[in-house]
Amino acid sequence: MSEDPRQYLNDNEEGTRLAQDGHQARIWTAMPGIVQSVDLTKMTCVVQLAIQGRAEQSDGTLVYKNIALLQDVPIVFPRAGGFTITFPLAAGDEVLVVFASRCIDAWWQNGGYENKPMEFRMHDLSDGFAIPGPSSQPKKIAAISTTEIQIRNDSGDTYLSIVKATKKFGMKNPTTDLKTIMTDLESALNTFATTLAGYGGGGAPATQAQLQAPGAALQAALVPILTNIGALLK
């Protein structure tokens, strides 16, 4: 195998740096990865790290190879206080794999905080956590709002939102918008109320005959509104 020529230099500082480089090469901290399969029952996934490892051949040449698949990587969903936000994590999704500084096997099996490490490995590929979310440039999302928080699909045409300035709630899909629905409903009810106000002078209630026409108009106006509500909630 080839040798690093720096080791022959009469330079203590360079020798120390070389030793540190070798030590750091064995420490895993965090790496982007791509999900290969998901087990939502165990809340784990199989991940292929997206950065290849470098290996030196017997003749000194360097080759780059995919690192072996990471098995049973615990999935990190935002969770606290009895609530969890989950995602339909699937093969092909990108994740950030963060490696624990000590063996996590005992904790993963038993929970709690009195867990003796089953092995004395450190910063090892076996102890990763998969955090969904990071995006490479080919998979980045577009149309990110600068004025509201959204729970959305990647295309951005379906979302739940809260507008920062008005603190109002919003909901939208490709064909229907909550604000439009509520505006149409308000308009239909106002028209009905205005019509009723024209009947029954002196505070007398409107007659059944007088209610038929505006009632039919209100019913006709509510049909598309209810259809849109159904489309929004499906």
C-alpha cells in the first residue's frame, strides 16, 4: 500500500496533524442519506449514505464505493408532550443521519436512562438517527412562503397555513381555497338576510310564501359552497 510522505518529514507538528487526520477519519458525526426502505411499525428505516467512502487498493490507487447500508436507523419525527408530527417517509426520501457518540442499542430496546452500553463503540455507523428534511438541489422545494407558516406538499398547491401578519388560518388545495369558500358563504347568507329584511313590515315575520324564493336562492348558492368544502376536506 502507498504511504503518506508526510510521515517522513522531520516535523513534529506535521506528524501530529497526520495522526489527528487519521483519528478524525474514523469519527462519524452526520451525513446526508437516502432512504431505501421504511418500517413504520418499528419507526426505523434503511439508509444509503449519499457520500461515498474512499478505499485504497493494494497498488495504491484510490476507489470510491458506497458505504454499506445502515440498518434499523431510528426515525426522528418532531415529538413532545404527547403529540407527534409524522410524515409518510418513503424510499427515495432524503434524510440527515446523525451519529450518536456512544452505542444506542440498549436505549433503543429498553428506553429510560439507566442503560449500560452494549458495546464500547463511539461515533459509529451503527448508531445513527434519521432526520427527514434536508434537500439536495435536485430535490429542493419551490415557492416557500415568506409571510406564513405552512404544512404543505412539495409542489406547494396544497397546504394548511397561519399568516404571520394577520394571525389567520388558511387552507388550500389545487381547486379550492378556504378563504374563497368563507367569502362565498358570507355573501350567500348576507343576500338571504337582506331579502328577508324586506318582508314583514312592522316587525312581522315573513310568510312561508315570501320565504320560498329567497330560500331556494340560498339553497342554490350553498350547493357549490358545500361541494367546495367537501373537496377541501377530502
